[in-house]
Amino acid sequence: MPITLMANQNAGAKIKVIGVGGAGGNAINTMIAEGIEGVEFIAINTDIQALESNRANQKIQIGRNVTKGLGTGMDREKALKAVEESREEIMHALQDSDMVFITAGMGGGTGTGASAFVANVARSIDALVVGIVTKPFNFEGKPRQTLAEEGIKNLKEEVDSLIVIPNQKIIEEIDKKVTFEEAFKLADRVLYNATKGISQIITKTGHINVDFADVRTIMKGTGDALIGTGFATGEDRAIRAAEDALTNKLLETIDISGSESVLVNICSSGDVTIEEIEKANTYISNKAGENAKYIFGLVNDSELEEGIMITIIATGFKKHAARKEKKEEGLLSTKKGNGQIQIFSNNSGKIYTVPSDQELKNLDIPAIKRRQSDPENSLKIDEDFAELKSADDDKDIASDDSDFNYNELKLEEELKRPTFLRRMMD
């Protein structure tokens, strides 16, 4: 019986890197200069001069009628109109993409205003979309910072995973005598490492193979992501490479403990030992936590010579943190139903229900008549109202040294009095 071997599914995985705006264009220029195999580069900008000097294989000038070939001048609304005008051209450029990286600088016009739209187009063709963006320096001012945060928020809603690089970290972590141009190249280098790390996982076949399906499983719809790459030679190189991958000081501060999913890819020239593999993976899995979905790959790369390179993708850690925070602090939310608002609180484990308007009106009926006409429901209303009032009063009264609630007792006694007596006392 003949056996048909399936073609390498990674060979057909199409990866495209899109630089949106000036900063995004500069980032892909650095990537092209450094070299990444198996990816296609696309530059998108309103600025025709910036596009002409870009090294991308494909360039898309957006907003020809909106900006007339100029920049957007920190006007994200203008950038959005410009990119909307070019939707069909962008759709055509992204056609058949399996994975799309979108890189941009947040806080300006084009990158901030157009990136989310580009991500939306990429998602519409079912591509895996990863955003890698920078935040402004502190000295660039509050307006730009605010614009950047809004841009990040919008982009996060459209991408599967997002990596944020604060430019301010560059100033805090490097030699102050480094030139401005060199400092920006460091940020571009982080973008390059993240992009190369993922693309290498997909395009290189290894002894323990990780393919595009694994990457998609790890990164699809996960929100914030950490993608770190570490390199080391010499003694304890595996552990040091793993530590380096998890401690990139130019990335937004992220703790991977409690991650839902972790993908680890180890590259060496072929001389990596089983002990090194075990130590590196144990170190990383201990950091992530025992409940993480863990995928491990091993690839040979002769160019590494005596070095070892480890790429780590961790996702789902902010979901874990959010669940933990809700568990510890309680969830306050409102839910409409049957004319009621339910307030969920962790105050002594109670759930208070605000009575409906009709139930509140019923309190004007003398208690004795309420209980005669509907004894079960009347008692429930009185108890609910007492608990709600007690919870409200507790906000203003310190009770750290006692579990006894005098306000609740007082209100309980008050509600037991006939209605006409309460009115006389009022």
C-alpha cells in the first residue's frame, strides 16, 4: 500500500509584517536590514516621502485624497479617514495571509489612527494578528501619552495578541550617552527579535517541531502577550538564555505567573544536551505555573555555533490576574432583570438585591396587612430592604473590631413596627 507524505504545513504559512506610519516604517526597515526569512514586508503611510525611502517589498499610500501625500499631524481621525479610503488596497495586499504582524508607534497620527483598522481587515480574512507597538517618551507630553493609550486600547480590541514597548524604558535602562538614533534602534531591535522569534518557530523544521497551528493555539484571541528571546553561550547557557528571554527590560512590565499558555522554542547548532533542555524548560514552566498549556520545540541552527537561543511566547496571564483580582476584591456589577438591579459584593459573602419600585411602594402598606395578604413575599421584602440598608450604613460606620451590626438590628426592629407608628415618629 503506497504511503503519501504530507507536505510541510509551515511551508505554506504566509507571514506578513506591516509597518503603519513613520515609526512602523522605521521598524520594518531595521528588520529588513537585520534579515528575517520567510516573511513579507508592507509599509503603510500617508507620507509619500517616507514611503519612497522605505525598503519594504510592498508600499501602500493611504489617504491620497485626505492628506495629499503629507502626514496626518497627530490627527488620528484624519488617519482613520485616510486608511478607510484605502481599504480595498489593504485587503488585496493581505489576501491569503496566515499571520500578520502590525507594528507602529502610538501617540502620533497615522500609526495611532490607522493600526486598528488594518488589524480589523487582517482579522476579517481570518489571519492571526499580533500587534507590536511603542509608547511615547514621558517628555513628549501628556496629550501624546493620552493619544497613545487610546490608540493601544483600540488596537487591543482588534488584534489577537499585543506587545507594548514603552520608549521611556529605553532612557531608564541604557547608557545616557547613547545617541537618540541608537536608542530608537534598540526599540526596533525588540520588535525585530519578537517577529523573528515567532517566524522562526513557524518556518524552521526541528527535532521537536512546533508549527503554525501551535502558534495559533497559543496566541489566538489572548490579549496581552509576552514574547521574549534570550541568547547565551558558555556555562549554564540554557538557564541564562531562558532568564534573558523573560527579563527584557524594554518591554512593558509583565509577570507570566499564571499564564494560560506558553510556547518555548530552543535553537542550537545541535550540541544542546538533554540536561540543558530539562533545566531551561523546568525554569520557564515554574515561572508560568503548573496549569499552563505548555508547548515545546527544538530546532537546529548552525549559525548559532556555541550559543543557544530560546524564544518564549506566553499569553493569558492578564486574564488570570483579572480573575484573581475579582476573587480577592469582589465584583461590583449591575444586572437588569425582572425590574431589579442585583449588586454583587463580597461583603461577608452576601448578595444584596435592590427591591423593585412596586416592592418599595408596598412598604407604605402597614406591615400587618402585608403579612396577611402575602406572608412569604412580605417577609422577603422586609429582609431584603433591611440587608440593603444595613450594607449602606456599614460604609459610614467602622466595625473592624466586631461582627455585630447594630444598624441592622435597629433597622430590623424599626421595620417590625406598624406603619402608622413609623409615620408618627417621622
